[in-house]
Amino acid sequence: MRFTAVDLGASSGRVMRAEVTADRVELVEVHRFPNRPVTVAGTFHWDILALYQDMLEGLRKAGEVDSIGVDSWAVDYGLLDGQGALIGNPVHYRDARTARYTERLDLDGYQVNGLQFLPFNTLYQLLESRLDHAETLLMIPDLLTYWLTGVKGAELTNASTTGLFDVRGRDWARPLIADLGLPMRIFPEISSPGTVVGPLTVDVGHDSVVTRVASHDTASAVVAVPARSPAFAYISCGTWSLVGVELDEPVLTGDSLAANFTNEAGADGTIRYLRNVMGLWILQECMRAWGESDLDGLLRAAALAEPCRTAIDPDDPSFLPPGDMPARIAAYCARTGQPSPASRAQAVRCILESLALAYRRAVSDAARLSGREIEVVHIVGGGARNALLCQLTADATGLPVVAGPVEAAALGNVLVQARALGLATEPRELVRRSQPLRTYHPGGGLG
């Protein structure tokens, strides 16, 4: 059977065509495009119409398939009016409108939504939104699915990132929504990954159905983690890094709240117990500031640079907005009494070592707070290509690191669709058979 995965990340999008058999899954990229946010009148927006047009172009290139699924980043949304029209371009989570929110929910609130505090969570964004004319809230993949099918709805894994979801009841947290003064009318019915939405109602040159996948890209990526046993941690590494474990039940303790861990819904009734770490965003912004495009060259130089010279906290709020990232690293070093990177190679080494240390903290905390034994770390997503980061993570955690698949979110997207149509009953086994994987051992070299 053939499938199309629309996989949207914070810096780029891709449309992938897949063929799934009983024992393999083959994935081919048919269209890749940049995701370029825009600032209008002081507000940072996603260019959702450009993303929609690129999605349609990709669907046309993919040709006839049995099903289509859409996943994207979390927390952001579009608002529809009573006629189903979009009320303005969705606002980017990096916009400054929620900067004033600095305190997390108390334990009572955490025991409802189980969510890590981040100032851009949907909850805080909605408190800064005009909702007078809004009739429906659709998360980004739900909005694109609506435009493809005319069917409104919410998908479970992305709904669970809003802060307005009851993680134990697996539905909207109605009392919390009422307490915040938000209108319950805007929250559509939630459905699980694998729900067939309906046929395409737009012309892309062929017919297909659209299936709700695990539409938070991290949830899709975790579906494609090639683990052999439950004793694993995962790092879904891209612009953001999501570091955690897969559980059957949420962890809603005071210690978990203090450690700022999140409990998000995964496929098959699982919980993605994780912490957000800033990820490769810092490196991406440095490269943009330098006008540099040769990542491989930078990584080779960084592998030879002096180790453990400077460390930053990737989650320091100063690194969240776009801007002159090298200057912010220098300012952080001055503030903390450390030598600033004297070259691009030193800056890259500093960023990657700091990420590896942040991963170690998150993996250790996930094991301690959940009681889950961890024997191996799986790095999936774009970071799996970064051999230096993978080796530094193995060194920092003292655990073997299995890198791959790179296109984990698109693979997970496809595998949920395939299972909905009767294939891919063992998705992780299919990934192990089909995808190139590389293992890094602690002390294995590279730099």
C-alpha cells in the first residue's frame, strides 16, 4: 500500500511518499520546502498559506496513494469564525506576546494537564488572543487536515500539548478551561491517531482518504523509534530536542513538576514523559548569523576543537527568540565568568557539548522520576545525522546511542496510517528492518 506523509517542522517541511509491505517500509522525499515565518506589525506569524500551497504541490508530486496524513510542531493553532474562515495567520510560538508568563501551574493544575511549563504553551497563547469571533480552534495539522477534507476536529497527541487537556481522562480539561475563562465552544471533538477523517475535497490530481496520525511530530517520531525493549530513552532531535521515555501512565508528582517534565499523549494509549530542550535551534541561528552553510565543515572543525572549554544552558531564556545568537552566547559567557568561543569551531563545540550535558540531565531525571530503567538512548530526527553530537551524547550519558531514523516523524506518520488500513502491526520491527541505524558507544572517539 502507498501513503503520503506531510511532515512540517519549525524550519522546513517535507512531503514523503511511502510504500509499506508486510515486512518493509520504503520512504522517498518528493517535495521539501522552507518554513519561513514573517513579522507583521510587530507580531511573529507562521505563513500558513504558503505552507498549505507547498503541501498541495507535494501531494500532486506524490501521486495516487491509499492515505494521507499530516503532522507538525505542537502548541500553535488557527482560529476559525462561524463560517469556517481563518481569523488571521497563526501566531508563532516564539512571538513575544506570552513573555510575561513566568510561573508554572501549581500541583493541582499539573495533576490535570501534566504539562511542562513553557511560556508559549497554547494555554498562555489563548489568554493573549481575541476570541470574540472565534468558533473553532484547530491545531496546525488539524487546520491543514480541515482544508484538505472540510472536516473539523482535534487529534489526541497534539491536543495534549495545549495545557488544556486532561492527561488521565484523555479529553479536554473542561473545569480548567472554565476556570481560565476560555470558551468551551472553540474546542472540537478529540479523536485518536489512526482515525480516518474522510476523502480529499481539494484537487491534487488524484483521490485519497486523509487519516489522523500522531499529529504532534514528536509523537510520530516516537512511533518510529526502533527500540527492542521498554528500557530506552529517546531524543527526538531537530530545532527542538524532546528527551524522555515511553510510559503506560503519567507521572504527576511534585518532584516531576519541580523537574519541569511533561506528560503528553502518545500513540496506543502511551505517555511521552519528556522534557523539552532547546535543541539545534542555537546552532541554526549561529549559522544564519555567520552566513554559513557548510555544516559538515563546521562539525569537522568542532571535533578537533578544545573540549570542555565553555558550557551554556541551552534552555536559558536568552536563547529562545531569533536573533544574533553568537552575541548571546558571548553575553552568557560573560555573565557566567567563562571564556567566550574564540572561533566558529569553538562555538559549535560549546553548543553540542552543552546539548549533550542537557540530554544527560534529562535522561537521568526521566529515569529517576519514572522508575524506568534505561539501557540505551535512541536519537531520531535530523540530529541523528550529527555524528559528533551522537558521540558526545554517548560519552555524557555513559550509554550506547542508536542514531536513526533521520525521517522518524514522517515514518511514524506513515506507520500509523498503514496500521489504520490493516498493515504495519509491528511498526518498530519494520523500522529496524528498513532503516539504516548507527550505534555510538561511550568513549568511542570523534573528538
